[in-house]
Amino acid sequence: MDDANPRRALVTGASAGIGEAFARQLASCGYRLVLTARREDRLQTLAEELSRRHHVDVQVIALDLADPEAPAKLMAELARRDLCIDMLVNNAGYGVPGHFDAVPWSTHAQFLQVMVTAPTELAHRLLPAMRARGYGYIVNVASLAGLMPGTAGQSLYAAAKSYLIKFSQSLSLENLPAGVHVTAVCPGLTYSEFHDVTGSRSLVSRLPRWLWMDADTVVRQSLAAVGHGDAVYVNGWVNHLIKIVFKMLPDRMALRMVGRRSADFRIQETATHP
């Protein structure tokens, strides 16, 4: 990175977990930042800390990506502040527990807006300028779940993550000749607030510790994969092994195995948007 012209990254869902870890590690690399999430107070606290510690400009734009107008509002605010984005980290996300028909459609619609529509729209809006400059990165935080059979009780989660993976592969092929690199990173179980928000902490905490990774390690591996130009990267050797095993199994057997473990993650029938 040219120190005289530091790059700027936009991180969604930056108030906690993997998003916060992305913000911290990018700031330590000298990136200027734009942080967005719903919780403005937490974003401001993080922005002040990173600016003070790493001497980089960190700006906050608080909004809710569940709002269909949020991506356009975000772009308008970036333009108003004259902020150029060189790296987009589409990290915002959460889970909706409960059987599909037991959850109100409005909840599903918000979920799809945050997990599918918003990251796609942000990529679409930011890509032209990246291509024109011949430089840019788009990082889509997907999940190991997107490479495995879907589970009962999380009807849309794996589907949304699978979409991000395929979307990233296509974008990578389309934009690599223009100097824009696109990567989908696929962590597995990660220590963060995700399971607290969905209310599944007590359930998933029963799983073996060797299945888990911490957010800092996930982000460190992810940024290395971005640097290597990987279109899809599975975090951690355990998750990589799980991916290989399920890919080798017949579909019916893989689905049956996942079905048996769905109860480890299935909780109450409703969830609120974090």
C-alpha cells in the first residue's frame, strides 16, 4: 500500500465480532476506515480507539441494512463526505432461528435484505469506481454453512451464504482482469456475539472447543487469502476437512447427517434483528 495515498475500507456490521476484527486489523495495516452498523455508540467508541492507536482516519455512518434504502443512503453519505472506497467488507449478518413457516415473513424479508440484497447492491454500486481505478477488493463474509447441506431450524442462513459464495466466484472471474479482487471467506463456528443474538449460545457451547475459532484468527486468515487472490477461502483446517468430507459423501447421506445434528442449533421459533 502506498503510504502517501492510504486506501480506505468500508466494513459493514463493524460494531462487534468478525466485523470489529476486520476494522482493527485493517486499521493496523494503515487503512482508513468507514464503519457502519446499527449501534452508533459502539461504532464511535471503536472509531476513536482505532484513530488514536493507529493514526488513521475512521469515520462512522450508522444505519440499518434491513432498510431497503440503506445502501443508497450509505452511498449518498460517502459522496457527501467525498470518501473513496477501495475495499468493501460485506460482513453484516445474523441468523433467524425457527422453522420457516413459523417465522413471520417480515422477519425473513429483513433477513434477506441484510444478508443478500444489501451486500449485492453495495458491490454493484462500488464496483464501477474500483474498475475505473484498476484497483479494489470486495470481501464477502460467507460461511462454511454455505458449502454444506441446509439445516432445519435455520431455513435461509445456508442458502444466503451459498449465494454469497457463488456470487463472489462470478464477480471474481468478471473483475480480476480489471484489477478488482473478490473473495468469499467461509468461517465455521466463531467466538462472537452471533450466537448471543440468536439465543443459541447455551446450545452451541456444548460443541467441542476444537470446532471453534476466534474472530482475530478468522480475519487474519481471510486477509491473507484476499492477498493471495483466492475467490473462496475456508477458514481453518478443521472446517476445510469438514468441507471435503461432506463433498465426498452422497447427497442423501450428507443431508441425513446434518439433519441429525440440527437440534444442536435449533432454538425458539422467533428472533429479532440485531
